[in-house]
Amino acid sequence: MAFGMCYPDRKVYSRTSRRSERRSMKDVPEKCISCGVTLLGIGGVRFPCPSCGEVIARCNRCKKQSNIYTCKSCGFTGP
């Protein structure tokens, strides 16, 4: 196939659409896992979940107040 790539689920993607699916983390604004605020600027933190390693993002306010968060992947709960 000259203009696209075929995948096992029988969908055909053009090369440009596959590239757009591989956006970097900087392209997608992160949200605090506790309160849902979009993280902009300084003060927020990103860290791996202690249980599964999924990246968790928290805003400065929730971090200071020790608000509880729950990992969306494994259900781990932390302060």
C-alpha cells in the first residue's frame, strides 16, 4: 500500500494522521487529578503512581492541602 499503513483492526491511516496521534506531552494540557484544574506555569508537580507507574499530575494548591488523589489506572489512593 503506497499511501497508507494497514493495522490489524483493518483501519487504514495516512502517514500524517498517524503522526498527529503521537503528540508529545507538551501538546496536551495536563489537569490536576484531585480538582481538575488545568496546570499552567510553575507550582504543579508530575510524578509516577507508586503502584503502577502511571504519571499523576497535581496542582500546587492540592499538593499543599494534601488533598486525596486516586490513580485512574490502578485505583491507588494517596494524600
